Amino acid sequence: MSQPAPVTRLRDLTPHQKRSGLAAWLGWLFDGLDMHLYTLVATPFVALLMHLPQTDPSVGQHGAIINAGFLVGWALGGAFFGRVGDLLGRSRTLVLTILAYALFTGLSFFAQEWWHLLIFRFLAALGIGGEWAVGASLLSETWPKSWRPWIAATLQSAVNCGVLLACGAGLLLSNSEPRWIFLVGIFPALITLWIRKAVPETEEWEHARTNATEKPPGLGALFGPAVRSTTWRVLTICAISLTAHWAFMFWQQAHIRKLPEVLAMTDAERNHVAAVALFWIMIGSIIGNFIAGAFAKLMGFRNAIVLMLALYFGAMWMCFHTPRGYQDTLVWFGIIGACQGVFGLFTMCLPPLFPTLLRTTGAGFCYNFGRIVAAGGTVYFGLTAAGKIGDVREALLYAGWLFAPAAVVAMLLPEEKAGPAEVEGPVD
């Protein structure tokens, strides 16, 4: 198999590499858009569907159930489309994932009951979860290995830019009925026409498929002797960290809306400040992606992940250990966003830990399995906030403590092999 010539500048990249990079970046951009349209309108839209005031506890509970369904769909989509990506190729599967999340996000506009929205969000999440694994593998197989920390930062920033687009849509439609925002999610389908025509399959995947002497490995191979140690460690770190992360990402909107100065606002004003809060998180996250990338260049992926998770824990504790006003909360939300750069490191760190024909299956299954655990965590911390504690802030404080053991488990992540041998899997 021919290897890409060493490059040090963007102009040295081949047309194939440039198109693959743009396709993956756009896929992740619209991932972020369709992912967070719901979080912006979860409270008002669920209240509308249930014919209840936004302050009714059952609105928050059902909103959390819908988000949990989304995370479960994300996990299943990662495993399913990860497998499809290993069988059909990266480019073809990327098209399928984008079409899936664009279609079902748009259909959320037509929801008439809360469980309609649950179904549409679950189906949209299948595509969003699948796109993560496919896009990550596409870039890890086409771009220079030495660029991976910066590729990870750039790719993760695409998600953040997509969320900023969602924030922009939320601000523009803050005076409209919440359902209208979901029509914005249809637009990503348009880029699939270009991807299908312009982005070929990767040489590494084509080579592995051509030279395979037996049937491609299935999901069970993840728990075989060759890689099961890696599988269990990656599963654990993803489950713990994503539970804490998604508890924050969903419930931060409820926290903002319950601040005393925000409760006194009109519905449109509350929608506005909620969008601004998410905007601050995403600006911080874009900066944090490149901070994490710099750490990875200096100390390697594993140590950088450990450090960023520890910082995430510290930022959550500082934000929620005491009541804060809206302006102070915005500052800490920006800092928390910067700590989310850790998930950009997962993008380039996880796929190479698995063999080529098990790459999107392994990365998709392990990373997205964490979202099944996170789905339960989202509901648990929401019910805790509504019941036993009665305070979203304290529930988020407790969720933040999960980043401490996540950092400890991250110390056990394997380092990938160097050079051509990396396609065979990791070493400890």
C-alpha cells in the first residue's frame, strides 16, 4: 500500500486528503448543529407538547427522558454505522449517517406528543453517533499521523461551530414557536451530494479489504484476546466521562433558566439568555480543543486526556459548589467549555487503538456505549435535582465529581504503536 508523502504544510496535502478533511469537518459541523437544536428548546417545546407550564417538574423529567433516548440512539448508531463503515467504507457510510440525522431532525417539527419527539430524536441520534466513528476513521486513515493532535482539535471545533450555528438559529427564532428550529436541521442533507461524488474511500481501508483472507471481524472480536483489554479500558473511560459531560450539557440549560434574575424574565428573554449561555460554552470549547491539542503534542494523548479530565472536574466544582449569578455563571461556563477539549483528543486517539477492519466498529462501539450510561446519568441527575436535592446546581456539582475517577481510569489507556504496525492494534 502506498503511504502518503510526509507533509509539513497544508499546500502539500493531496486533493484526496483535502476532500476527506473537508467532508469529515462538514459532517461534524452539522452533527453539532442537529445535536443541540433540541437542548435549546427542550423545556419550552416539551411543555408545549405536554400542555403544561415550563415550571412543572414533569416537563423536566420528560425532557430528560427524551435526551436519554437521544443518547441511547447515539450509542446504537455509533455501533451500527461503525460496523457499516468497516463493511461498506468510510465515504459511503458518511453519506448515510448525515442523511439519517438531517431527515429525522427535520421531522421533529411535526411532533404532536412528547413521545413523538422521543422517537424522532432517537432516530436522528443513530446518524449522529455513526458519523462520529466514520468521520474520525476517515481522517485518521488519510491525514499525516504527526498532525493528529491538531486534526483532533480542528475536527472537534467543527462540532462547536455547529452548536454555534444552533445558537444563532435559537436567537433568530427566539420569538417563534419552538418546533420551527428543527427545520434548520434539514440543511446538512445537501452536502451528501458532494461527498458521494468527490470523496473516495481511503487507501488503508481498500488495502485491508483487498488483502483480507477471511471474513471481516465482527463486534465479538472487540472482546477477543487481541484487543479486549483495550476495549474494556476505553469503554470504562468513555462511560464515566460522558455521563458527567452530558449531565452538564443537558441540565446547564435548566440551571440557567432557574437563576433568580432569569426567572423574572419573559419567555423570549429566557430563550435568549439560554442561547447565550450555550454560546459561551462553545467559544470556550473551541479554544479548549487547541489547548488540548497542544497538550497532546507536548505529553502524548494519554497524559493530555488525564490532565484535561482533571481540569474539567476542577471547573465543575468551582462553578457549582456555591450559588452564582448569571454573569459569573457565564464566565465559568466558558472555562468548562475549554475543558471539553478533552473529547477532541478522543477523536484521533481511539480509532488507531484498533485494527483497521475493526476500527470504526471499535471506536464507534466503545465511545458511543458511554452514551448509554450517560443516558441513565442524565435522567438520574435530573430526577435528583427535581426530587431528593431539589436544586439543579447541586445535581451538577455531584455530576462533576465523576471526572475525578475518569481521570484516574484514563491513566490506564494504552498508547498506540508507532508506524505501519499501528494497524494491528495498541500496545500497553
